[in-house]
Amino acid sequence: MLDEDLSYEARGHSDEAPLSISQLNWYIKNLIENSLPKVWAEGEVSDLSRPSSGHLYFTLKDDRSQIRAVVWRSTAQRVPFELKDGLSVICCGAVEVYPPRGSYQLIISQLQPQGMGPLQLAFQQLHRKLTAEGLFAAERKKALPKFPKRLGFVTSPSGAAIHDFLEAAKGLWPDLELVIIPARVQGESAPDDLVRGIRLAQRFTPSLDALIVGRGGGSMEDLWGFNHESVVRAIASCPIPTISAVGHEIDVTLCDLAADARALTPTHAAQLLLPNQSEIGTHLEQLRRRTDRAIVNQFQAARKRLENLSERSVLARPHELHLQRRQMVDEWELRARNAAWNLLRTEQERVSSLARATEALSPLNVLARGYSLTQSSQTQKPIRSSSDVRLGDQVETILADGQITCRVEKATPATVKTEEGQR
């Protein structure tokens, strides 16, 4: 600062002692900043800029005026909701003058959406974002195991949640192995601890049947770690069936929506996951009785069928069936024998008839009636024409009672009379 800056009031009141521009700006800076060390203002965000430095620069305006505003990175990191153009906010800060340019701006130290709490706005913004990505879709949900043997619970080991869960589990399913994965469930480090616990649960051997992530009740600020984007994504991507058991029945956290099932309290989580041993025992006893009744009924039905069968003649008089079958065989034998004899007689009659017909056509029978058969002595073929022999050929004449050998002295062909010759 220049030495003459100390004499603002002694100068600038006449043309003989004017202020330099730098002096004027420093004068305005001291005047404004000392008179407005802290001020609350409301307006609409516009021209929002997010440089790599992490600071936020924007214009805060109403319908008649505007002012530039700055949120330094240290403050911006604590803002739970997403600042964007068009958002109406209420902010608290100090007015700062920048002498080199003669401009002023509002350095914001606190920021909240107008008409809505910052946590609620952050919840709604993240909810819309993750819903659009499908993280809460029903088809992504995995079924819970019916009879889990090994469970994991990401929570504070000193909190009431684990105690309530163990009390409920003891009355439902005592034979259970529970792995407690310690994590902070409240405060700035809670999201990182919860994510670490969820990822650690996926590396256990043997693997967990289901995973519970939760804590006891509290205010929205206390439960805010379960609305953190990293925690919600860790639950949604976990391959183990998960239950979100944040002990607050009224408010729903984003972890409740991303998990495969939501429990209102840690006690309710035990009721969702664990079968009731006494109810299962009762159900098994009912099944045993039904099975016993079914076996007795089947036995009685089989016994009745056996009694009915024993009254049938085939079992009451088994020899009778044998005698009936034997009688049938005898009848079949008699019928077969009669059929064979009938067939034999039929064939005999047919053969006799053929023999008589053959005998009637036999040449020997013709010879017995006074006829003879002449054949060549050399070829033994019958002589049917005078042209079949020559003079001097030796022929044989067969008679009914003997044979005569002759020599051909003369062969005269027969004269055939035709109808024309007769005329």
C-alpha cells in the first residue's frame, strides 16, 4: 500500500489534493469490507464456471441487478449438492473489492438452495442421476438366499445395529456365522469406510451368502454417508446379495434403493434374511406327519388290493387254472389230429382220382380192347404214318399179351377222301 493511502480523508476533497485511482479503489475497498464483513443474500445462479483449480465462479442475480460471486475450493468441497445455472440459492459471505480492476464480488462461505435444504437437494439430484443410469431398476435385484450360513455386516462394531441384529438372529437362526466388517457410519470419513468394507466383503473365502450394510437411526445428516454416490455405486455393483439396513423407517436412503432388499431396521434385516427355526421345525413336523399318513394310506391301499387279488380264483385255486389250460391243450391236440386225418383222407381221394384218370388214358388199356402198337425196332418210336418206315425195316408190334417182330414188305399210304372228291 502506498504511504499516501493513510491520508484518504485529507485528500480528494478539492482539486488541489486529488486521489489517484489506486487510492480511490483502496479507499472503497476498506470502506465496503469494513462495513460489510458478513452479509446474507439470495439470488439466481448464472454463468457458472468450474475451472480445474476447484473454485466456483458465477453471477448471482435477481430481476434488476447482479453481482459476481466466488466459492473457494475449500468451501466448494463441503457443498453437498450440485450447483448449476438457474438454481435459486441463499448464501452468506463477505463483499470483497479487487482494486486493480476496481470491481467487487461476493466471497461465499455458506451456500444452500432456496426453499430446500442442501442435503435434500443433493439427494434429489443424485437420485435422478442414478435412476437414469438404471442403478435402482428392479431387474438388477438379486434374490436373497433362503438358508444363509455365512453373513457379513458392514457397520460400526460398537453401534446398536449389530447388537440388535445379533439379538434377532439368536432367536431366529442360532446356527449362523456372522462376519462383522468395521466401518465408520457417520462423519466425513464414513463413505470411504463403507466402500472399503463392501469391497472387503467380496474377498472373503469361503464367500458370504449375503451382505448387510447399515447402522442405527439418526438424523438425515447422520445418515448422509448412505446417500453418498460412491457408497451407492459400491452396493449396486456388489455381486453378493445385499440388504440396506439403515435404522430410519421414514426417510429412504439411496443405499436402500440400490440394495437388493431394504430393511427398516437391523432387526428387520435379520427377519428378512434368516428363516425362523421354530417355524421351520413346526413345518417339518407337519411334513413328517403328512408323510406318515401318506405311507399308511399307501400301505392300506396295497393291502386291500392284495386281499382282493387273494379272493380271485387264480390265486384261491391255482390248480384250477392249470387244469383248464391242460384241458384246452387236449382239445387243441384232438382238433389238430382230426384236422390232419381229414386232410390226409382228402389227399388220398384226390390221388385215387388222378390214378383212375391216368389209368383210363393208359395205352395198355387200349391194347386190351384189341388194338396194337407198332414201333420202330431201332428207335423205339411209335410209327404213325407209312412214311415213317422203309421197305425192309424191322418193326415191332405190341399186343395186349405179347410182342411180334415184323419186316416191312410194303408201305401203302392211305387214300384221303375230300368233300370235292366225293362230289
